[in-house]
Amino acid sequence: MPSVHVITTPAAMSAWSEAARARGERIAFVPTMGALHAGHVSLLAAARKQGDRVVLSIFVNPTQFGPQEDLARYPRDLDGDLAKAASVGTDVAFVPGVADMYPPGAQTFIDVREVAQGLCGERRPGHFTGVATVVAKLFGIVRPHVALFGEKDFQQLAVIRRMVADLNMPVEIEGRPTLRESDGLAMSSRNAYLSPAERGRAVAIFRGVSAACERFAAGERGAIALVESALSAMKDRVDRIDYVEIRDAESLRPVERLEKPAVILAAAFVGATRLIDNMRLG
């Protein structure tokens, strides 16, 4: 199996991309924080079909973690990540250090406003500023033609789409469907934190959003009733529900009655682990 070429500095990554572009090659890019699972691998496999060259980034971005969040214990497995990336033909892994991405004295950040409000934006202050900033920096360094993101992080994808449109960034953004375990649990690097008993309970988040989808399919269009269905399926299995809300699928504005495509989004704690999920309605 061919190995993945590892690049650790922004200058070297930019030089590699400039050379690829000069050859007329299309670059497909998958930004990650590592701890790759099958969902990430599916993004890399899709990227392989989208471009002549596939670039993966692995960077645990400190600016998107809050003071009480899990930066220090976030799972890291570079060797395992590189093996998984190689299995689907990834060309390059860009693995910078914190000082490479945030030089001493760094003070420039990107604030995407409306779509970052509420949901995870409210519960994790500053999170999406960190996300938008690091993705913008990665786009500037890697210079991809297309970048692929999973729809599990639905609000994150909306923030990135808005940033790219607002700043006229010359990169296509492709969202890919959430990959799930056999019982429906959305694949996430944070699933590794769950004990066996917690893992068994975590599927309640999937069952909650699924219950809302089933009630929608049966004809219910009131957001309150749909949220109640989700809450009923979740409340006795998770330890704390952070939010369950229905938003417009494009603008992410709250909706009371579903007249056009919407999405139900949920976040809950199982043990000490915060997990998110979503499903489209309509």
C-alpha cells in the first residue's frame, strides 16, 4: 500500500499545492482533527473521486475548545490515521503544530454571525470562531479546489458555507451524509470516550431524532410536537439534554411550522461525553 506523504509546515504544504496546481491537478481536501473513523475514511474516499490529488489535514485546533472542554484528552492516533488515509489513496497529510497555525502574537479571527448563533454556538462560546478561523487558514495554505465535510456537524457546515460565500473563497464545499454505526449512532471521534454501558445508551440520541422524522413522515408539521417526540425518546437514556431544536435547513433560523426543508438537531451528554446528531426533515 502506498504511504501518505506527511507535510508539517505551511510553507511546504503551500509549495506542494502550487506545484500540483501548476500541473493542472485538482486538489480535494478533507480537514480533520485526526482520530479518524469510518466517516472520515468515507470523506477521503469521496475526495479521491473528486480530485487528482487528495489532501488530509490533521490538526487538533485549540481555538475551538472552551476552557472546560476536552482539548487535552482529545484522542490522537497519528500512525493509525495515516494507515487509514493510505487505505483510500490519500496523497498528503498536512500535520502542522500549534505554532505553525497560530504564530506568537496571532490576533486575527473570523466571526461568522447569524448561522453560528444558538445550538452549539450558544453552548460552546467561541467555538465557531475557532472553526471558521482554522478552516480559512487551512484553505489559504492548501488551496484546494473542493473541500469535503460530514453533515453530522451540520451547523459547522453551515458556518463554513457562509464564510466561503461571504469572503469569495475559490473553493467548492461538499457536504456528505452522516455515517452511522449498525445501531444508528452517528460516528464520532468522541465515541471513544464512552464506556460500554454509555455506548449502549448513546443510541438514544439517534432514536430521538428518528422519532421526530417518523412523526414528520406521518404528517406532523408543528416544530413543538416534533421536538417533543425526540425528547420523549431521549430523556430517560441520556444524562443531560443540551438542546433539541428544529431549524431551517439553509439559514438555520428557528421555525415553528415546517413549510420547507428543515433539520432537527440534538446535543446531549452521555456520562461526561457530549454528542450531537441531526436529520433532515423534508
